[in-house]
Amino acid sequence: MTKQLDTFRDAIFLVTEENACPLYNVGDELKVENFGFSISSYKPGCLYLSQEIARIVASRDSFGGFAKLGSQKNRFDCGGCEGKIFFEFKKEKDFATLQMKLLKETEEKKRKQHLDRFFGVLRKLDIFKSLDDDSLSDLTLLLELKTIPIGKQVAKKGDPGHYLFIILSGGVEFKSEEGAKLSEMKAGEIFGEMSLLAGDPVAASVYTVANTQVAMLSIKNFKHVLQKYPVLQLFLLKLLVDRAQANALKSGNITSGMTGELDEIATVDLFQLINSSQKTGTVTFALDDGKAMVFFRDGEIIYARYLKERNKQAITALLGVSSGHFTYARGIPKELDNVPPIGGFMGLMMEGVQSIDEDSAQGV
């Protein structure tokens, strides 16, 4: 046993090809050190691969006279489960020559440059605020940076999703099959997560609206990251819900529990949506200066309050609010069941908008 351990060398292998491997990518380094096998901290180990690596490094002849500067390549495979990878001996862990030491230092320098390029930008994004610096550093090393010229297609509707995209600069727009603009995204926003989470095809074609720099996370690394950091999965699921609600609002559907922001849908549009759907329910507003509530029965407004204002005055004041959060809930208090509408809906809207326009003209 002791003799076998003496031949068990520290080494680094490089994945050069993969075929449906559920864990590893081309370019991943497989490291053997102190009789142990390791790979990047965000990925789980593989029993098949561990056994194969152990066999290789324990065999005196397995490196086949490998030249220390890497001029000769010996190719191995993992034995496979449902997938397979091929990997090559890269170098021994200890530096046998000055050239190998310099090579390692160059790799570390590139790694640091890669990290510095992304870290500051990613730290500002909401999705990564819950990660500590070490975790974010690990994730940063998985990203690919790409600059895409203006007007170029980033993703095509109907294609499988391969990447999560993080917009670092510039912006993109989403288009229908007819070429109609559906929505836009700018720096700091992400897209592509719906296809990766659900496994669905890309829902809309995406084009750049300026020279755009994106950081891309492959689907395989995306899955590993979610396993490693469940808090990111919670963030993305919430993002999916928020976007589904936003799409529902745009398509004219509103359901109980729906929430939104008034900088995304104007108050008058929200009220018209409820009216046209003939909903019975309550809209609660959380605004900078306080709370407001508006009650609908069969699409008509029967009661409203906002600070000291009530009914028509409250509606007029709310129509002038452009920022804040709202929540729609089905149903109204029983005491309002028989309360008549405070006025015809369209009349209320027109009167309120006209009052706001007059105040604006007078500089109020």
C-alpha cells in the first residue's frame, strides 16, 4: 500500500471535450493534491471521474513520458454515466521548471484580470446582493464576456435557451415574429433565465439597441450555481412571478394577489383594466406620502380614500401619482356591498385627468 501511495502524484488535468456530461465543461481543471481529487467549489464531485483519476495518477506509466512543458498530450476519458468527458494531463502540481512556474503565474494574472473585470459590476446587481465576496468571486470566474454590435440578434424565438445574459452596458429589445417591439432592457438587467429555469424555447427574439456588453452564464454552469446558492433560485423565481404579472397587466389580465409599480403602469391604465374586466376587488397603494385604497364592484369605483381625501377627490389625487407600489386583491368589505358607485367610471377618469392638466397649466 505504501508503495502505491509513493507513486500517487499531484497533478492537474484539463477537460478538452465533453459529450452530454451533466457536471463538467470543456476547460474545467481537475486537480489532484494530497491524495485527494477536487474541482471548482461550485461543482459537485463525480464518483466515476474520481475513480478514473485515482487510477491514472497511481499508475507509474499512465502519463506516458509526458513532457513537462506540455508538448505531449495523453488523452483519457471518464468511463461515463449518461454522458462522458475527455481530459488531458496538463502538468504536475509542483513546478518542476521555471517555465511552468511562470505559466502558472500568467494563468493567475489572467484569472485576476477576469475577476476584476466583472466583480464591481456584478456586486451592484440585485440578484447578487445576497452573495458574499468569496461566493461572487467564484461565480465571476464562470462568466463569459461578449460585446455585441448594435442591431445584432442575441437570441431567436423558438431556439433552445443556452445562456443567462447579464447586460453590463448598452441595451436590448424584444421583438415579436412580425418585428413589433415588445419591451426593452438596459444595463443591470438580466434575461434568458425563463428558458433555463423552465426548459422552454426562447419566447421572443432579442436584438441589441446599442453596442452592448453582456456577461453570459452557460446553462450547465447556471444549474450548478443554483444548486450551490439556493438564494439565487429564490430571486429568479420571484423575478419570474413579477414578469408574469407584468405581462398579464400588458395583456389586460389582472388576478388576485397581483402587484406592480406605478412607474410601469399608470394609475389610470390600472383603473381602466379593472373596469374593463368588471372586477370586484380592492387596490391598495403604498406611496411615498402614505397609503391609499380604492374599492371596485363589477368594475365601478364605489369608494376611495387617500390621506385626507375621499372618493372623487381621492381618485383625482391618485391619478396624479406616478410612483409607488400597488396590490390588487379580490373582494371588498361586506359593508360596501350595497354602496353605489361614486360616479360613472369614464366620467371620473376624464374629470380627474382634466383637473390634473389644469393644475399643470397653472403650475400648481
